[in-house]
Amino acid sequence: MSNRTDFAAIRNGEAVPLGQVPEMPFTDFRRSIVDGVAAGQRISALFGDTSAGSDNVDLFAVLADSTQPALGVGRTRLDGDNFLSLTPDCIQAHLFERELAEQFGVHPDGHPWFKPVRFHSSYRLGHDAWGRRPGEVPIIGVTDYYRVEGEEIHEVAVGPVHAGVIEPGHFRFQCYGEQVFHLEISLGYQHRGAERTLVGGPHKRTIHTVETVAGDTSIGHATAYCQAVEALAGCDLPRRAEVLRGIALELERLANHSGDLGALAGDVGFLPTASFCGRLRGDFLNLTALICGSRFGRGLVRPGGVAFDVDATRAHLALERLEAAFRDVKNAAELLFNSASVQARFENTGTVSRETAIALGLVGPAARACGLPRDVRHEFPAGRFRFSRPPLATAPDGDVFARANVRWQEIQNSVSFIRDELAAISISDEALVAAAGPLQPNHLVVSLIEGWRGEVCHVALTDAHGRFSRYKIVDPSFHNWMGLAVALRDQQISDFPLCNKSFNLSYCGHDL
Amino acid sequence: MLDILLARLQQGHRTIAYPSEEPTLPDRFRGLPVVNSSKCPDECRSCAEACPTDAIRIDDSGLRLDLGRCLFCTDCMEACPEEAIHYTTEYRLATRTRDHLVFDGRLLERAAALDETSRRLFGHSLKLRQVSAAGCNACEADLNVLSTVVFDLSRFGIQFVASPRHADGIVITGPVSENMRTALLATYAAVPAPKLVIAVGACAISGGPYRDNPEVHNGCGSLLPVDLFIPGCPPHPLTILDGLLRLLGRLEGQSQPDQPARRQNA
């Protein structure tokens, strides 16, 4: 595209020498992103890096465009600790810029809601975007919150600890009676230093960190990581391993989507489906455990391939269980969608318009429920999805119903995909792992996977010794939390659980 | 309405017979390891070096594996030249003390029941408040699953409740990030005494894969008195359920600490 002439085109899972990532003045870098997004691209990643040893911070950006087979990458070196914020011209940069500021102590001038993201100290000693002195540690949750003023306005603050068995986060509602004018979501409670600890790797803990970045997306994140490592090592994945990874990724989607349908049913008081799907989610997790022993797929995806095989007997057993579970999910889902009282509660609740979804850069089922054809398996297919993929599922209305509907479509699509794949692998005896040697020095790779929540993006940079000099993780939740905040506008506060469940975002994936 | 009844019929009765019947676990499930130090070549430290969480110690008395740090990932097994370590499908892993998790391959001293006074208080009705303190949502998910029809936690009188004020104890997951420290301590303080603390998963027990990151506290042990340790990454729901029932003295023939199936040199 003409707007992206400054950025280099690279493929998903393709390692390129760092020198091929064009370096440009900040104004060009900024313009490429702003113009690119205005022309329909989205920001997959925008992050800082200081590993080049300069006193100034390097910025890298990855742009994705549904209509183009390649991704755009570019970089710039900031001149000092201030830069002109992109957010006023490109809303979806808002959280990336806040993260940049927090990690590297650079200030996006003119950012309209400049607040911490995870409440940690700057990684660059002596550089702090909020002017804190060295040793002055930010306190979680202490920031300026939005406040709607008026006689009958009241504020409801919830969390970090919530009522259910769920991760922590802080939510502030500005309400007029039952009606929510604004919801502000302040996270960071789950910050474990996951991303920072990957620098200097790969080391013996790397894969285990990646598998727990978001524990419900172990397969998604582990596959993104392994795809990055394999590209950097120039390792060709055995076809059999690709197939098994594809099956595992879709099983992860099945488990979570089924669980979400049950949770949505529970939040409108439709107990039959809530109860059935609670069990069925476990049945899909147990299918993953049938393959690798772990319900969350821990230990399955490893650099160079997969660690467990599925022979004909196991494939047959898996297929049997898949059909049994699908029969019951179908029954539970049809019950849900055919119930008038459920429809009444799902429709026109928590609506996000198509325009808003584009502006915020939403991904995954939340974006597809606004009619956007965003799905890495279709846009930037890698691995098994180059040859075979479930059809794209979208819905037009952007409400809770649409997000539930997309999930139900995807359950059906994933089942039929796994069915075909399991049938195809049972007659082969290929290798499971290819040797992944040392990583090429001074390279960059962008690795995208369509996790069950949406686009999982890993960007790895290597140093002169082939170690990670920077490792950036963008969980789909990072894009989508703002979608939930916006979905709550003009809703009843009592619909928060329902809206929240319809997004079902990750706290730890966001907080890293 | 008829549709709902028909669906109910199709979905069937799904609650497992456990504990009256032994549950079946996937054949590839990784539970209690078998450690056989007599196979270790002199000076060999392959397993200890491969372990991502440094859970393995080798000294004169042999090899010890700290189940509180173990991710049950088998990196040690693959590194071992002599097959001195392998994993069984034994899912009963919970202990009452941190030390009991340091496993030498002989005897795992599984969780003993609470004293009689506590059992009288909690034995038939235990309300728990869960706090995720930087958990990755895997431990949380497998705690949640206990409330589904499959495990039907409430048949044991155990329930997760919404407020610490209604709770008899807290279940902690995650390595305890610095950013969750205050909220965790406040939640604990809000639970009326006497109260229990249960640590679920490698992170809550030792920090897990995040151990020694400056952003975390290596689990909750340094902040709160833990009554029950349930190891795993994440622990299987049955491992958690077994631990809870042991704590309450609700398992048959539990009065003495159990012996592992394959114990050596007793």
C-alpha cells in the first residue's frame, strides 16, 4: 500500500536481519503508522528497545493489514525522552504509548489519558515519564481516575479482588442511577515481569514462562514463541508437528469458547446451558490431556516440533470423545440460542460499533463480532493453517449476542477442522521434532497466532550472540480491554458481568 | 421447557463417583515422580541443571525433588542419562508443611487432617475465598472446575464464596506479585478467625516459573501461615480436591499418613 512505503514487508514467522528493518526519522515513523491505520491497517505491536546500547530509545512498530499478505515493520530512534504522541491521531496507539512510557521513561507529548499501565518503575534508571525520582516506586492503583461530575452521579469501584474465582483488576464505573456513563479499567495487579525475564534467552525457563503468560492460552503463546524461535534458527517444522499444533490450538479454542457460552448463560440466569457447558469445557481440556497429559497443553509445543505423538489408536479415541462432546455442546448451545429470554438479554447489550472496533484495533472474536474479518489463520496463515483452516466466522451487530454467536460458529468450525486433521494424521509416522539450532544473530521475527481470544503477537530481536535482546509479547487482551470499557457505555451496571464475560479477557496476559 | 428436560436427559448424570471410586486420569498425566538415586552416575547433575525452577538438589543423601517448585514438565526426565526419574499418574500430592514437599523418592507425607477442634468447625462446611495473586488463570480455571457438576464440590460442604467476610479461609494462586501483596493481605485480614490458608500451584508455593523475579514474592509462604500446600502447574482438579478432603479428614482410612505405591527402603 502506498501509505506503507516506508515500512518493510515481512511475513508472519519470517526472520529478517535487523538491518532490513528500515530506520527512519520519528516524523516519518509516526506518519507511516497514522496514515497506515487511517488506511485500514492495525497496530499489532509498538514497543521500545534499548538493547542497541544508545542513550536514546528505539521504537519498533508492526502493522497488520487484512488485505495484504505481509506485515509492515519499521523503526526509529527517539531524539531525547519526549515525542509527539500518536494517540490523538490514532486512538489504538493509546495503550502502547502508555506502556512505552512506563517501561522506558519516554513521554508521549499530548497523550490524552496518560496513566501507568502496570505500575512498575522505569527500566531506564533516571528516566521516568511521570517525573518520579529514582527509588520512588509507583503504588498500584494510585492514579487520576476519570470522574463524571453532577449531583446525581455516583461512582462504583470494584476490585482488585472480585467475587468469583478470577484474576484481579480494578474497575471504576461512573453511574447515573443504573446507567453507566463510563467505565475505567485499571490493571497491573498481575505484573510478574514475564516479558523482561525473557531477555538474554532462550534459557531453560523460557518456554515455561511463555506457557504461563496467559495460562488459558498456553498453546497459543507457546506456539507463537516456538514459531519465532524456529524462524530465527532456520528450522523447518515436520508436517506432523504442524498438524498436531493445529489440533492443539483448536482444542484450546473449543474448551474456552464452550466455557464462555456456559458462563454467558450463567450470567443471564439460564442454568441448563451454564451447567452443561461447565462440564463440556472440561471434556475438551481432557482431550488436550489425552494428547499430552496436561489439560492446558503444558509440555506439548516445543521448539522444533511437539513433544507428544498421537498414533492411530489415540487419534481414534480422541475422535470418539470429540464427537461425544460436540454432540452435547451442540445440544447445550441450541438450547441457549433458541431460548427467547436469552436472546432478549444478549441482543443490544454491550454493543461496540464497527467503527469503534476499527478505531480501537480490536482483535479476535470481539472484532469478528463487529463484522471485521480479522483472523490470523486467514490473514497471515502460518504452520498448518497455510494448507487447511476453519472458515472465518463473523457476526454483524457487535453486541453480546454477536460475540456469543461467533464463538458458537467457531466451536462448530474447530470441531470439523480437528475431525479432518485427526483423520489425516493417523496413517503417518513422520518425525515429531526437527533440530532447532542456534538463533541467527541480529535478526528480528514477528510471530502471530490466532489464539482463542485473538491475535497473539510475539516479536523477538536477537543480539550479536543469537540471544534475545528484546522480546515483546502482545496478548490479544492488550488490544481488547478498551473494547469492554466502551461496550459498557450507556448500559446498566448490572449488565457488567454479562458484557465482561462476552469479552473474557486475560489480566495476566495484559499485565505480563 | 420440554426442550430443557430433553436436553437434561441427553446430557446425563456427570458427577464422578470419587471418592468412593478411584478416578481415572489420562495415561500421560504427570503426577508424583519416582526418584531412584541409586541409578545416578557419580557427579551427574544433568537433571538439576535442566530443571527450570531449580527444584532438584543432589547431595550425599541422594537426589531430592522439591514438589513445591516442580512444574511437572519432565525436563529432568529427558536430561537424565539413566532413567532415574519418571512420573507416575499418582495425583495425591498435597501436604501440610512446606518441608514435606521436598521428596526423596521414598515417602511423601501427605496432608494430615486438621485437629479435632478445627474439624468440628470446618469439617462439614468450609467456605473459601479465592485470591489470584498473579496466577496465570490455569490454577484458577482448575479451581473453578471443582464447582461444576463433574466434581460437585458442594456435596462435600465446600464452597467458594464472594466475600472474605463469609469465608473460613483463603485459597491463593499465583507467585504473589508485589502489586497484589496489599490486596492479598487485606483479604486475609478480612476473614474472621480461626481461618485457613491454602496455597495452590507451584507459583503460590514457591514462585513457580517466576521465582526470583523482583516483581514477585516467591509465593505466599513468606507473607501468610499456610495450612495446606497443593503442588502442580497447575494441579489437577483431583489433586486439589484430594488435598481439601484430606485437610478436613473426609477421606476413608486417612488417619495415618499414606504411603506411596512404589516406596523404597522403608
